[in-house]
Amino acid sequence: MDREAIEYHVRGLIEAMGEDPEREGLKKTPKRVARMLDEMLEGLSYTNHEIAEKFGKTFSVDDTESDSTVVMKDITVFSFCEHHLALMYDMHVNVAYVPRGRVLGLSKIARICDMAAKRLQLQERLGSDIAEIISEAAGTPDVGVLISGCHSCMTARGIRNSTAKTVTKTFLGSFKTDPELKALVED
């Protein structure tokens, strides 16, 4: 990420809004915004494959354990809508997958969701990205992802509907056809 360019453009935005970028409260704002964006959009630095490699720590399980499904619910993330650069917030992600001889470390599931969200995103793509990364990292074709979240491009501007939530579902492999697997993600 080019922090200097971001600082330059944020200063220009401040001026375009009719503010004085040399005003006491705004002097360091371009630098602060550049640092914030570097942190909050860290996922832009990685492909899905690189995230899968980065957080793909798995442990082998025996045949009796591999009949189970791993489910993690209410993973909190935030992201930025690529249409308005508006915050997507109060987002909860449910992830489930059927292990194929290996399971991911539990913290890795949450880290994958967090890193995939740290991009300019659409909620629909975020679900697909998480499913693709989990599938590769865990070595399984069977993944389900449900995301529920609020979008400030709807709650703070435009229609200003403060209670609207968007729910998206992404199903890979057996999750596409097995109602019992789908129910694990949706409940």
C-alpha cells in the first residue's frame, strides 16, 4: 500500500470538503488515515491462496473423527464495501466444513475470515473467498459459509434503514445438496 499517495489524496479530500488541512485537529489526519487503511485493508496484500497457506495449519484426525463436521459460529469481522468505501459492520460469519483426514486449528478459521474481510469487498464475494480459502487450507471440497451484516451504505446514507441486515450463504461440495449440512451453518 502506498501510504504517501494515500496521505496526499486524503489531504486533497480534506481541502475539497472545504476544510483546512493545516487546522490543529486535521494536521496529522492524512497520516492517521494512511496507517488505518494499511491495517484495515491488510487482506489486499494477499491472494486467497496465500491466505490459505498463511493460516493452513492442520492436524491429522483418525477415521472415526473425520466423520464429524467442524462448525464455528459468530466470528465477528468488518469490511469495506467496494462501491462506496463504506463500512460493513456487525458482521457475523458461520463456517462449517467436513474434514478429510485433517482439521484446521480453530483460531485459523477466525483468522481466515478476518483476513478475507480486510479488503474492499462485496459481502457475496467475502463468503466465496472464505469458502475457497477454507476448502484449500483444510483440504476439503465440503464447506458452508453464512454471513450476516449491516452496511453503512444502507444504514447511514441513502435509504438510512438502520435495522436492515444482509445475509449471504455460500455452499461448496456436499453443503450444496445436503440439508443437514446446510442447517449446521444456518442455525
